[in-house]
Amino acid sequence: MPVRDSYPDGAPCWTDLTCADPLDAQDFYGPILGWEFQQLGAEYNGYTMCLLAGRPAAALLPPPAGAEQLPWCWNVYLATRELDAVYDRVTRAGGTAVFGPHQVPGAGRLAFAYDPAGAAFGLWQPGGHQGAAIYGEPGAMCWHDLTTPEADPADAFYAELFPYQQKQLGDGRAFDYTAWSVPGSAGQPICGRRRAQVPQPYWSAYFAVPAADHAAEQVVRLGGQLLGEPFDSPYGRMVPCTDPGGARVTFCQLP
């Protein structure tokens, strides 16, 4: 079981689901990913940890007051040991600073921002909480990527924040996908960017499952919606879907 106790700067290290009904989210994700849940209490504003084998794998987050009717969404956090410096670069590179830096007692510091095309992302400077304590196993995060119609500007913006090495995996036209690595990732990609004509750019979370086709059956049975049939890729068998609250998520049977 690949336990993680650190992430290099620029790597997606954590994800949480903004959802108006945590119990509905638990009923959906618990059976598919094998999670148990730990409510952290009022002092953490109802934050709920999703635990895999007793280790933090993700979390559930109540929406801000007045936004209870908005669709659910997964938030992706990029690790940094220098939050203030990276957050300052957001606006200089053409993005929008939204919130933070904010101290989470005993855990770390966070900030939220938008990239120039409007995709939201988080920044996390670890303290007591390094991020997901397990990665790349069934029930754990296994990949993240950005979907945006503005490919080259997105590559340039995020490369201003972190020293990403960005490799084109397609032809750059019909299939435009860049895989991003950082010096601390030993040359292995840590996330990616996909070009697609979508009305609103977004970061996606991928979670590993033991069997993709079984996960697809569970999605439908538990109130989610498939965005297409499960399909094979060089990186595993993918199940793109939305959960009962409308949040996009992909389940992946790793090769």
C-alpha cells in the first residue's frame, strides 16, 4: 500500500468535495471507494475526512453560506512550501487571487485562486497535514488534470507558478494533452492538462478502483450518471461520471 508522507511542490496533494449534503456524498463514495468517514466537528466547519484503511484519502466540505444550491465540485490543491510567494505569482501571471493565505490550525496553510481562463484551484502549504496519506491504490487519488479550451495560456500560467516540465502526449491538434512533472517527481508526471471545448475550465480528480465496470454499475445504482461507457487507455480503464450532486469525477482501474 503506497503510503505518502510528502509531495513535491506543484504536485496535487489533496482534494475535497464541496457538497451540500455530506451524508448523500458518503452514501455514494463510501461503497465505491471503500471509505470510512470522520467528522472533525464545528471547530473545522463541518469538514469530514474520508479515510482509507484509517488514513486520510480525501475530504467533504460544506459549501459557503448562500451557495447550498450550487452543484457539487471536487477541489484540487497543489502542494507548495512557499505559499506566499506562489500566491503572489498568481496575479502577476494573469490569474485571480480569491482567498488566503489562511491558517488551518494544526494542519497547514491554504489559498484559492482562479487561472486566467477561470479554473479554480487550491494551494496547500503542509503543516501537520501533508495531504492524502495514500496514493495510487484502490480508494485513493491516482491522477489529476486540468480541462480547458485555452491550452497554451494554461501551460504558460502554471509554469509561472511551479517549475513544471510539460510534455505533449498527442499531436497538439486533434489530441492536445500535456503531462506535467517537477524536479521532485523523478521525471514522473504528476498531473496534466487536456484541451477541450468546455464552457467552464475545471480541475478533475481521479480515484483508483479495483474494477472499472463494477464501479460504473455502482455509479448508476447509487444515483450518479455516466458521462460515457468505461474505456481503456494506456493508463487504465476509465469511468468518467458525475456524482449525485453533479460533481465530475473519474474512477480508474489502474493497469
